Amino acid sequence: MQTLEKEIKIKIRDEDEISKILNYFNPTFIKEYEQIDYYYDFHTHDLFLRDEVLRIREENSKYYLSYKGEREENDGKAREEITVEISNPIVMEEILTKLNFKKALVIKKKRREYSLNKNKLYIDFVSNLGIFMEIEVDKKDDFRDIINKLNEIGITRDRIIKETYAELLLLKA
């Protein structure tokens, strides 16, 4: 499935900030689950340098192969995303290896998913990085509205993170 991923991400300071966000937005809790993302690149890091992503995601005993294109400049983060469910991640990894990809990074997180009208709100507990909130918006026009609402509860525009978890982890190393 091809979509345009549109999201706003912020680093959460503490559990009180989670409560403040959830109380303000009053989203509907959907579920909690774990995700493990396996990122692939060439040994020359060509994808990373072109701001592209190739990953296999493990979630609830299902596996997905995703390609993400270069980010667009805007208030949040927007980029093309193409995802397909795969039945055999071992064979998929073998195919990627034959194409000269190597596993570059693994990111594990626990995710709480909420519904926020047509949008999704996630609280992510990312290993070795901390707690983050992501709001995936339905339309780019929703960016401004979400940013204004965050500002009302003291979360200013300068706290928006445009880097991926993979980039944040690499910057931390």
C-alpha cells in the first residue's frame, strides 16, 4: 500500500507530560503492542544519504517490508511510504542480502496507539532513546492545527523532531 506518511513527533519529558497530552487531546485508546524494526542499507549507506528507508517491521507476529522516500519540508514530517505484508521475513532478508543490502540497525519499541478523530496518536517507548509522542495526521492541513493545540499545553514548535528513530539512535552513538 502506498501512502504519504504525515506526522509530528516530540520527545516526552516524563510521565506527567504523557498525562497532560492524553488529558488534553482525550484520544480513544486502541491497543498496546511491540514493534521491532530492522533497517537495511548498502554498505555505502546510499539509502541513508538519500534520506530513504528500507525496513522490515515485526509487529504482532506479522512482518511488513516498507520503503520510505525522501522527506518533504513542512511543519512536521511527510514522506512517501510503500508497505507490503510479507509472509517469510527470513527469505525476504535473504533476498535483500543477495541485492547487497545489509542489516544496518535494529530499533525496538513498545507502542500505545490511540485514535484522535481521523488522526492517530502514538506514545512510543523506544529502547535506548526514551519516550516519544507521534501524531499521524490525515491531511497536511492538520499539521498547523495540531501544532497550535500542542502549544496550548506548553509544547512549543521547537520541540518537534524531524529525525527518524534510526537517525536519533545513530546521532546518539
